[in-house]
Amino acid sequence: MRRFFLLILLGLVASKARCIDPVKTYGPIIPNKIQDKYTPAYYQNIGGYLGYRMNINLEKRLLKIDSATLLSGFRKRPGEQVWIGEHVGKFLFSASKTYAYTHDARIKHLMDDMVQKYIVCQMPDGYLGTYLYKDRWTDWDVWAHKYAIIGLLNYYSVTGYKPALETAKRAADLICRSFGEGPGQRDLMLAGDHVGLAPGSILEPMVDLYRYTGDKKYLAFSKYILRAFEQKDGPKIIGGLEKYGDVTKVGDAKAYEMLSCFLGMLKYYKLTGETKYLTLLQTAWVDITKHHLYITGTASDHEVFPADGTLRATNNDNMGEGCVTVTWIQFNLSLLQITGDTRYATEMERSVYNHLLAAENPQTGCVSYYTALQGAKPYRCDQGYSCCLSSVPRAISLIPEMIGGKINNVFTVLLYENGEASTQIITNDHSKISLKVNAATRFPLDGRVEYTISPSKAKTFKIDFRVPDWSENFTASVGGETYKGKKGGLLGIERKWEAGDKVAITFDMPVQVIPGGISFPNAVAVKRGPQVFAIDKGLNRQIDSLKDVNYVKYDGALTDASASLPADWDWKEAFFLNMKVNNIPEQVMMVPFAEAGQKSAGIEVWINR
């Protein structure tokens, strides 16, 4: 317990003591036609629960990456497996985002070294895959080029290292020469799996490259991809969504690759303003949230979007692919940026606090490819083999972009965590000032947060606070005034703010008992605040089999059990709930699903009733 509160205290002290300027960024030169309505603030010193898990991602996963393993398929072609070429780009994405937040010299050194060794692996014609020449463009090397360009552009964005940008351009130029509708060019939809969804996802970095370089061939190639989606052998993303509004009718319903294409289409919409793409993808979002989303904020059964409402949850179902969780979070973040609609922040919160963090073991930094709600989590520590082991750190590295920022120029709190945000705002008198907002909280242990508001000048402006749909009695108090929030909305406080003003936020986090639906008709799950809870068999020695546990009825008795957790269980959050074990009343310990199973024990989210 002492170690846990020390972690929180360190986060709070750091928030007050350390102030580091943002890393200089090198952005695109072509502006989007559609300007973002949400722009993240610059966050530092994130403490609390998210800070704890971000630090694990850095120390136990990213800093353990071995460049020789990730580069092995490039140095000796062909690689040991067909998609080995994607891992360098994924690492560079995670490392660049992490460096932008942490300024950690170690991760900077590791990605610098990786890039130097990666660049020299590029073939003279621009090829940056791991296949022999005779086998090019037959499986996953277009996909690997996608991640190569994404990774190099992210690295360039935080370093300005032009050889990285030039390497990305040469790789993209080869793709543009090799595929298209001209004489001798290949059909992109046939250059990979899943009815063209995998190779077609290179749309995302092609749009980015156009914005970074202004070279119109990348824009032309992006338009070709959108046409190819609808051709006879394509996945019919546009046609399928227009006709059915159902993601299971797109391509072969492969969730990760489809969501990856969605990310590119949203970037194309922002660039061009062609509204139909946003409309169609919002339709897809509604379908996924209504019919295909688990309570922990992930999707996929055997890696596809299954039939409506079918949400099987055991290890045998290969559910909750980590790559799907990550791209689902990215999809929501992009929609939030475009629209400023906080319903997308609600889904990010659900995914981050549950399925994303459940996929990385806080004891070891190892990652699970699939993370089931029932059974032991199959964590693995390998590098350069499993796509999800490289993907999960990417979404964790995006957490600072999700906590809050400006929506329509109003500073808006989205997630309730320790940390300090810095941004610039326009006040009511049209002045441009700097704003720092410092948060101190024990959330999600309780629903109390104190914000210290520090504008560079005393001015009148509004601050918005997102009111979670799971909360009750949400109030904000400042300067002797108390404001009440409405679930699912924004609570705005407009006043003359002076440096040092304090805002006290309080809200209840009632326990919710969630029915199992058609997949688990005789079971329930327990949720508190944003967190879904689970029974960890290793923490309940009185349980011989999780099948012997029965939920009775929530009687309002949720007892703090944190003192009973093992000494090396860092995040001390646990509760006793009255249940029956072999028909005998017992207190059963439950912990957040994201923390359960870290010592390899079986877990249970859906509890028999």
C-alpha cells in the first residue's frame, strides 16, 4: 500500500515541480480543408493510474525492444514470417509519441539507432519490405510499407531528420510506380489479404505524405485507392456502408484491416472536405458501438466483426484482438478531432481503462494478442513476430492526446487523471493567452479531482468538464459557486479566471450490474466508474473453480479489499463483493479487468447468476 501511494505522490509532486517545454515538431506543409474541432493540449507529468501504466509501457516494453530482432527480416531477406516488416514502423510510432510526452533520452537514443540501421536496409528502388524480389507484392509487404511510412513520418515529426522523410518518400514512390490503373501496373487490391483491406490501408500514410511534401502523386494515389475499394475485387467499403450500414458487409469483415482503412478515409476527408466519407464512417461507428462492441471497449471474434450481438468471450473465441482495440481507439480519437463530439471520448475512455491496459501485463510489460474476458490472459514477451505485441504500445503512447485539450477553442477536460496541461486559448475579449491546468486526483479510486487554473493573464473565458455517463451527482465548485453537470454532457464554467484558482470536482461512481445479453444470458458483469471488474482466481484462495461462483444480488456492500492484495501488486484497487461459492455466502475479491490475471491466474468477467 505504501508503494502505491508513493507512486501517486510522486506523480503529484512532479506535476508541481517539473515543467518541460514541448518537443519541437515538424508538421505538414499542406493544410487540411477541414480544421480539427478538438486539439489536444500538451500534457506532462501524468500521474495516477494512466501514468502508472504509461511508465510500464516505457520501462518494461519499449525500452526492452531489440533493434536486431526487429531488423532481422530486412538484413536477411526473406524474414522469418510474412509480416515481420511491420514492427519497425510500429515501434517508431510508439517511441516518437512517447518521446514527445516524456523527453526521455533513452527512448530517443533507441529510436535514433533504429532509424539509422533501418534506412540502410532500403533497396535502391525504394523497397522497404522483407520479401525476395520474386515474391514481392504477394502477401503483406504493401502492409509493411504502410507502417514503414507511418513510423518514419512520426519520427521525422519529432526530430526533423530529413533522411527519414526521404526514405518514406522513396518507399511510397515505389508503391506509386508499382500499382495503379496504368499500363504494366498491378492491382493494389490483389497485393494482400482480406479482399484488399490490408493493402488498401496504405491510404493513411499516402494522405500524410501528400501533406508533408505537397507532391501531388501521393494525392493521386490516394484517389486511386478509394476507387479501387469499389472495384470488382475490392472490399466495397463505400458501397457496403451505403447499402447496408453494416461493417460485416464490408470486405471479409476483418476488423483490424477495415479500421485501418477507416483511418485513411478520415484523413482524406479532412484533407478534401468530401463529406460522404465522414457520413459513412459515422454510420460504421454507430453499427460497431451498437452491435459489435464488448463492454471492455474492444471488438472482433476470430479477428472479424461477428454477427450482431454475438460477443463470445473465452480464449477459444480469439476475441478482442489487440490490434483491433488500438485502431478502434485511433478511430474514435480521429472522429473526436474532426467533430468535437465527446461521445467519442466516452468510447476512448471505455477502451483505455479496460481492454487496452488489460492487454499489457503490469508485472512484465508482456502483451496478449487476444485478451479474453474469461480464462487466463495469454501474455507473451516476443518481439518481431506478433502484430498485436507491437500494436498495443501504440495506443498507450497516445494517452496524452486523449486526456483533454481545446474543443472549439474551449479548454475541455475529457479524462480525469493527474497531470499538467499547457495550451493557448482565445478569451472572451479576443485576447490570446497561455493557460496551464494542473490536476490532482486519486481517480479511479474515488471521484474527487482538484484543478488549479493558471492563465498567463486574468481573463474571462470558459472551461468545460466532460460529465461521464457512468457518473452521478457531478458537481464543480470554484470561487464560492457550485455547478451541477448532466450525465453525458459538458459542464461549462465561464468566469474571470485568475492564476491559482481552484476547481473542486466531485462525482459518485456507482456500481453497475450489467446483464450478459444473448451471449451470456445467465450471467452479469460488474462495473464501477469506467472500469469493468473481474474475479481473479489467484486472489481468491477459497475458489476451486470460477464456475462455482454465483452472483446473488448487489446489496450495496462494496468493501475496500486493497490491503489484501499481494505486496508486489502495484495498483492497489480491489473490492470484496458478497457472492456465493458452491452455494455458500462468501466475500469474493474483484479487481479491475485491466489488472486481473497479471500473475497468470484464470479470470472471470461474466459471473453466473
